[in-house]
Amino acid sequence: MLNFILDLIFPKFCVGCNKFDTHLCQKCFEKINFYPFPLQPEINACALEKIILMAEYGGVIKKLITALKYQSVRDIGQTLARMIYYTTNFPRTNVITSVPLHKKRKRQRGFNQATEIAIELSNLTNIPFIQLLKRTKYSKPQAQITDKTQRLSHLENTFTINQSLSQYQSVLIIDDVTTTGTTLNECAKVLKQNGHQKIYGLAVAHGN
């Protein structure tokens, strides 16, 4: 009943063609450019086993992520997680976590888009979700920095461990968009420094 009422107040329309009652219709889904191979990050001393990508950042994928992050269409996180689950070959790790937002930016948006995706993926896989990391430094988004060296220094001392009660054999970190893999790698470094072993990154989209 609650979902019915919410659909009446906030009806769904396909981000690609405005078809009613869905965030993504079948025809627009078929236009997505899915990635068959993981990203090979050009990072010295990479802490990640690999980075799995779902799709290219463009077209309807870009529109879905934009609506989730900047228009507060929160249930798009569930749509993206289901797409990952049914289209992507990712490792079944001991735990799922997400790239954290700084608390100031989280207040601005109302939620962390990567966490929304990670929680739904946790529900689909029965792999527990635990927010292992927190972001301690507030700075401009990584996507706005084009120089690779600046990207690395920009993220130094940005993440710290949030929960350290257990050390896991394998962890899957979720993010919405990755370009060079720098953010995911910085998260992985902190996790490894705190006893977690094999760290995998998974991004909804890869952008240039």
C-alpha cells in the first residue's frame, strides 16, 4: 500500500524515453554498453585484486546515476544494484561495503548513492553489508580533477577505518562511477592496512 501511494505521488518515468512506471524500460536497457572485462588501473602499488565494471558512463546509465545523485531519486539505487546482479560477474566476498561520503556532502544529498547500491546488492546476494570506511576530509569531487598526480594527492588521508571489530578474507567495495580507479584503490589501501585481505572494487560505470 505504501509503495502504491508513493507511486501515485512520485510516479516513475524511464530516464531514456519517459515511459511511465519504470526508471528504465527494456528498449533503453538494450542500448547500454556493458563492459565484459575488468578495469586495469594504472596505479603504482595497486591494493585491489581487480576493478569490475558494469557499463560505460553515458546515455541512460549517466542519466540514472545523475537522477540518483543529484535529483534524489533514491530507489534508482535498487535498479542499478539489480542490473549489477543480473549482468555482472563479480566475486562473492565475505562482506560488501561502499565508498563513503563526507558527512557534509551526505547531509546535502540526504544519502550516499554508493551505499544505496551496496545495500540492495547485499540483499540480493545475502552477503552482509558493513560500512567499513569513513571519509574524514571534505573536498571537491574526484571527477573534477583531471591530472592523475593531483588525483592521488587529493585523496591522501581522506579515508579511515570505520569498523575494525573483524578482519575479512575478502571485501567488495561499491562505487557509482570510476575513471582511473584511484578512489577505490585508496579505500583498499586503508582496508589492507587494517587487516582485510583481498579487496575488490566494483563500479556501476566507467567514465573518462
